[in-house]
Amino acid sequence: MQAKMLGLAGRVWNNPDGSVEIFAEGSQDSLACFIDWCRIGPPAARVDRVIVEETQERGEMEFVSERGS
């Protein structure tokens, strides 16, 4: 929901080990705000660390939640 509010596109999924992976693309300002939000997370979340890696854009059109592998 936060990514959509910031106008980002991409994907988020939960991994079996409890970690969450996110691929997001959008403006630098929106991405910076999203990364800051991820460091806190939603009310029921426990965030131990956030690792940010730059990758090539994929041309995502919306932000969707996927089921992890």
C-alpha cells in the first residue's frame, strides 16, 4: 500500500525464512521515501535490517504482492 501511495511500481513477496523481498521502481524521491518507510515497516512488522541494491528497471506498470517461493 505504501509503495502504491508513493507512485512506485514493482513487486513484493515473503520468503519462507520470514524475510521480505521488494523490487520497486519510480522516481528517486519516491524510492528514498519508500526505503525510509521500509526501515520502520508497517505497525505489526519487526524490521531487523534493510539491504538496498540497485538493479536495472524492468518496466513494471503497477505494484503487486506475490506469493513467495
